[in-house]
Amino acid sequence: MIRFVLQSERLGPLPLVNHFIQRMGLEDALDRHVPSDQRCAVSHARALGVLLRSIIVEREPIYRQQETVHAFASGMFGVGGEEMQHVGDDRIGRALDRLFDADRAALLTDIVVAIGQRFGVNFDEFHNDSTTVSFYGSYRAASGRQIRGRTAPAITYGHSKIHRPDLKQLLLILTIAADGNVPVAFRCTDGNASDARTHIETWETLRAVAGRPDFLYVADSKLCSRENMNYIDRAGGRFVTVLPRTRLEDQEFRQWIQTTYRPGSWSGTGPIPATVTGPATVGLSIALHCCRRKSGRSYGSGAPY
């Protein structure tokens, strides 16, 4: 009589995760930007790959990564049998140190460009926003100090978007492609950084990703400053933003709507009033809003941007 031995192994979502990691070329990109010493039993790229997979499927602390890897079938975390014995918190910690030293902006750009090419993501339109992450505690050492020639973000007091001015924070900035809401640019900066001062650097990163300046950049009212709009406009870019009520153009639009506008006289696809200065885009949202309120009609967006 033939005896059968049933052996079960845990896979979870990792076969699917590994398929996309491989298709993205993530490990190759990490090898290029975070090179390893030949003495490393596990390369920095593979150690970071282990941490990435763990974040996706388990979210265990770094000191438990070896247990997490052993809980799944061999090879599911991108490391073989012998390498699994060397995946500890020290190995992953050293890989994170090298990642901090690397040019992370170039790494992210390489990965996003590869994703665009391999998955056919359209980079004609991007949407940007930011948020704050609050911290409980003093974090005295997180003062934006220099570490091995690089400046770490400062955890400090700033404008709290969750209305907790008593807590220190960091500012997180994320930009996604309109095609599929794919994240294309992310960075973390000082907790007291002004949103208005982040857009030019973000826009330059997106220009590198898209390979051209004429994509459409959509952001909130913090983009609506003369410095930001002039920079993008002179570089051949396009943008859509929200016009703050404090701007003179807002008052001019409201006055024009009340004194000059007649239902049907402006369709939302022609030029905005000549009295408005600067790139035409800034007036689009307030013009459409006022037209809708005054006439009850629906207007599309077209030529103004």
C-alpha cells in the first residue's frame, strides 16, 4: 500500500506580489542604486525586497523579519534557503542605511519610468496633494541634522492638517498619474515646510518621469503663487489649480460675473476675461463656479488650460 505524505506550505499573496516585483524590475533597480559589497551574504537589494514583501503581507517589526520569512514557503521572500538564515534585523538595518545614502529620487524615477513603459501607464496628467503625519513625543534628535552628508527631515511643529498644533509632524507629498491613480512621486520633508514651496521640485521630478514639460499638473490652491505658476508656464507646462479668495483675480472675476456676464455669453471653452493677469489657468475654477451659480447651466472645461 502506497503511503502519501501531505506537505502544506504558506504562500499567501506572494506569488502575485513577486510577479509584479519582477515585472517592474525592482531588484535590478535596487542593485544599481544601492550596490552591495561582495562580503554581504544577502545583497542590500534582496534584504530590502524582504522588508518590502513583509510590509505588504505581514507588517511585522524589523526584528521579526527572520520569523516572517520562515513562516512562508522557501523563496517567497526573494531569498533562498541559505540566505534566509542571514535575514535578521542587523542585515535589514544595514540595507536601510545604504538606502538612506543612495540617490532615492533617481531610484524612484527609474522605477516609475520602467512601470510606465512596462505597464503602459499614461503620463499626460498628474494630481498632487500633501498631508501631515503627527508624532507623539519630543524627538529632539530629529532636528534636520546632517547624516553622512545628507539632511534628514526635521520632525517639528508646523501647520497641522489634522488640527493638532501641539504635536510635531512631517510633511508627506504624493503625486499620482491620472491613468489608474498610479503613484509616481513621493517625498517626505520638514514638518514646518510650506506646501507652496514644494511644487517646483515636484514638477521637475514629474518632467523627468514624463520626459516632457507639457503634461497637465493638477494641485490645490498652494500651487497658485506667482513663482510657481510663472515657473511652470515659462517651462512650457500646463496646470490646473484653485484660485484663493485672497487673490485680486478672484475679485475681478466676481465683479465681471455680476456686471458683464450674460447667460450663454461664455461657454467655458473660450478665453477668460482679459482683466485677469498671469497664466489663464488660475481663473478656470472660479469662473466655472460663478457661471454655474448665476445661470444654473453646466459648463465644460477646455481651452483655458
